[in-house]
Amino acid sequence: MSYQVLARKWRPKSFREMVGQEHVLQALINALDHDRLHHAYLFTGTRGVGKTTIARILAKCLNCEAGVSSVPCGSCSSCLEIAEGRSVDLLEVDAASRTKVEDTRELLDNVQYAPTRSRYKIYLIDEVHMLSNHSFNALLKTLEEPPPHVKFLLATTDPQKLPATVLSRCLQFNLKNMPPQQIVGHLGMVLEQEMVAHEEAALWLLGRAAAGSMRDALSLTDQAIAFGSGEVGEEDVRSMLGSVDLGYVFELLEAISEGEPAKVLGIVQRMSEYAPDFEGSLDELLSLIHQVATAQIVPDAIDNSWGNAERVTQIARAISAEDAQLFYQMALNGKRDIALSPDSRRGFEMILLRMLAFRPAAVIDENLRPEDLQSVMSPQIVAGEGDVPVKKSPEVPVDFSGNDERASAQSDAVETLPDVVAQRGAADRFMLESLSFENWFELLELLGLVGIVYNIASHCELHARTGDALQFGLDEAHAALFNAGHSDKLKLALGNYFGHPVSVSVAPGVLRGETPAMRTMRLAERRQAEAVVSIEGDPQLQALINRFDGELDHSSIHPTDI
């Protein structure tokens, strides 16, 4: 017996064998079990996600001799004929090869006739977007009001090309790309049933390379079995796909975090010995930076499916959150530009060198005098409770004596959060005991909050302080987007600022006074009024208005400091 490829051998024969697409299956199962059938169904999605498979299973459900249900028997003549592709009442049409209007008319000539043997005459039109405009026009009337014995099942990878008149006559189901973990689980089950030895790391490589398509994953698995002489090993799959060991990607990001360009280029040289796909390596680097950024903000959300959570955490402590975002943006932009480079290796190296070249080394306060200037530390804080290890940037003293010599960078040191806060200088800090309703707006601007968290905090007023516990009231008019995560971030920022944990509670309610946002608006309105008075009292402007019979446009007046 000839070998049957995995993608065909393991094609689901019922809804219960389907992997993923639960949102589509639930709707179809309920419709079948409660006899709420539509006359036209449209399945959309990228290649290999199950459009045609679901359509064929639906055809079985409709024409099963045991009756219409979501569980076809699979053994009657109708189910067997559909499974084997020889049912005379299931007309499968490839629209890509039958685009002419004559083909469509020929197809629809027999619509009025009853099915030969089955309950319904079913038209399964694949890649329906390939039909011509005239073909769609010929199909419209029948699609809107078909005879009761006819069902249309349409599938397409490009629903945007379908006329709105066709879309409005169908029930549309959008199939999603499958996540790698779902593909890996299915591949593991298939290989166990096929009694093929495999490594889980190899399945993850195949699952990610499939880009959401189960059919592509099974086809790649067939290729991997042949490449590995009946086994699916990690090294064989990497060699087949042209991907590199993930360890190299970790080494690259670690070398970048240490600021070692020679080490970075050395790693790339070792990678090139395996003729890798550098564009794929860039994707791996993007994925790793994403894990690092996640570890910095939500440590509990680290994906440990490959057993690398500890190493990800170490890198997250070694670089700042700002650096992680900068590296990710550079890699993302580089992904677009790498195709324009002379070769992929050079493009990959330039992206890495760009990360090293544009990484901020220090921040200098312009208000400091030269004699006050000292190295500025940028503590890298990983979210957590209590004393968290933070990494100091290398200190590079600046010589103002006129010499160009610079002291060598001091070795990295690890300190706890309270030590770092203490070194920033207590004189520049509010004491928590002195925090009050009147000076809350001043502290807010020192916390470094951004985005919606800053917006929420600016609409809060300090109601009470009991020891290290702070109670805030939030303006009800701005409470719609508030959630517990915002108060957690405010709590973290305040704890970082004061050097010890604080308790924070935020409750929407009626305000007792003025929030920082209200204060800002009040001062802006006052400055606006002062600007109008100043402009209106300007003698030169008044002379111009009188001379040319002009009129002052008040909407164009803005204070220079806004």
C-alpha cells in the first residue's frame, strides 16, 4: 500500500476530531442539533486552518443517512462517499480553475433538480474569491433564494475580494491561525500514534515554522521524518529549517546587555558556520526580547515551555525596561530592512550593532554644576515585592580638566532597591510623612508615570495617609478605564520613590477638593486669560487694529509656556 502523507491521513473526520476553531464548531454544532440551518455558509482564513475540512464534515452532517446532527455516523453510504470524494450530491468546485461566467451558469443549471441519493445537494466552492464579477452576478439570485434541497458551502483565503452582496447572503465564519502550543500538542499525538521517536523541542520548531497552519505543520513533520531517517530530532529539524540553536540568541542578547561588540560579532561568526536563516534568527531574537519585557513587567507571565525562564529573568535584570523596548523596536524595523542589505548576515549584524550604538549610556542633569557631576545610575528594577536586586550601569567619570582621557568603566555591582534610593540623595525626596493633599501634585510629577496610569493618578486626590498606607479618591468622570492594575503600578512607583513598600488604595467617588489634573487645567485657564489681557493691552497691536480696521482672533492666542 502506498504511503499516505500525514496531512491527508490525519484530516479530521468529525467535529470532535478537530483541533482548535472552537468558536466556529460551537456555532455549527448548535445549529445542526437544533435544526437552525442556513442555506449558505462562508468559511474564511489563511491556508491550512481547516476551511475545506469543516465544510466536508458539515456536508456529512447534513447528508448522513442516520439524520441531520452534529455527529455523523461515518459508516453509512453517504458518509463514506463524501469521505472518499465520490458523492454525486456533493459538488466540489475549485473556483480558481472555473472563473468564467459560462462555468458558473453550467454549474447552476441543475440547481432546481432534486439530489440523486442524499438529503441535500451541496455546492462546495473553494477559493470563491477567484470567481469573476459576472460569475458572482450569475450566482447571486440562486445564492439568495436557493431551492430547499440546496446548500452552499463557500471557502476563501481572501474575503475582502468578495462583493458585499455575496457576503450579506452568507453566514460568515472566520477561522483563526493556530497557536504553536496547539500545533505542538497535536503533532505529539500524531507522532505517538505513528510510533515515530521525537523530541519536544523539535516539535516547537515545527509548530512555530508552520505559522498557524496545521496542514503546513504536518507537511513539515513529514519532511522532518524523512530528513531524520524516521525520527524527529531537534538538531535535524534546525538543520532542515535553517534555524539556529536558541542558545546563540540568548548569548547575543546577553552580549548586547554587557556592551561587548566583539563578542556579538564572534557569536554571529559561529552561527554562520551552520548556514542559518538570519531572518529566522531575527524572529527568534524578537521573541526573546518580548519574553524579557514580559518578565520585567509581569514576572509570573514568563513562558517556561522551553525551560528557559531562569535565563530570561537574568537578562531582564541586566537591562532596563527602556532598553528592552528600544531593542525590540530596532529589531522590528530591521526585519523590514534586512531584505535590502547586501546579504542577510550583514543586515543581521548591523541590527545588532545598532542596538549597541544607540543604547543610552548615561543621563546628565543640565542643572548640575561641573563639580557636582557624578555618574548617573539607571536602576533596572524588576517588578516584585521587597528588596529586588537591581543592576547599576557602568560608571564612566567625565574629565572637565580639558584632557580627553576617560577613566575605565567600573565593574558592575548589584544592590538592593533601598541602597539605590539612598544614593540618589535624600535631600531631593519628599518624606512620606510630609505627603499631604496640598503637595500631592508635586510628587506626582516625580514618579515617572506615563500613559493611562499617569492619567488615572492625575485625576486622584489624596484623601488620607496612615503610616505607609495611602488612600486616594478618583474622579468618577474618569473612572471608566480604571482597574486594579493601575493602582498596583502606582503602588510600585511610590514604593520605588520612597525606598520602601507602601500600601495604596484607589476608590472612585465624589471629590473633596482639586486633583492635579484640575489644578493643571485651572492654571492653564488662568495663563490663557493673562495672555489675552496682555495681547489686548499691547499698544502696537492696538495701533495696527485701529489703522486697518482689524479684529483680534482670540482663538489664536496661546500662552508661550503651554
